Amino acid sequence: MKIEVDDSNRMRFPDLELERGKKLLEKLPMRLSKLEDTQALTKYLANMALPGERWLLVRDGDLWAVSYTERGLRFSPAFFWNIEDAIHFFLFKLTGTIVNVDLRE
């Protein structure tokens, strides 16, 4: 799925938001290792039970996107302005429950 954004309506975020996001994503695998039912986790990607099925958390333009991927195709992307919201939604999709994880430690 390709989403095109008209640059005239695009709100730019400073590099500070991207740097903050990178720092939080570095902490994510450590936090997820404490949860059950997570497999083969990398910074942005969690493999599910079936081969080729994954939940993906990526920076998509000025937004953070959480989407389901199967055999290389992205489905049902959800977009977030805030990295913390994206991470919590990512965790919710992985576990099926609301996970309270403090990422600020």
C-alpha cells in the first residue's frame, strides 16, 4: 500500500522526534522479552506463529505506522504521531491485551 501525502499539507517534525523514537525503539526488545508469546523480535518487527506473518513498526514519513505484513504485503496500517502510542498499539497487537510498559526507564 502506498500512501501519498501532499507536501503543502504536511506537518514537519524536527529530528528530535526521530532521535527520541530511535531511543525508545532500542528499549523495546528488552521490554518485550519480559512478555509472553513474543517470538523472534527485532527492533521493528515481530514474527508471528506462521511463517511470513509479522507485525511491523516503522517510521512512515512524519508518522509512525503499525501494520500487519504477510508474505511481504502490508495490511491494515495504523498511523500515529506519537512513538509511545505506536509502541503501545504494537504491543497490543502482539499480545492481544493492553500492556502497560514504561518505556522511559
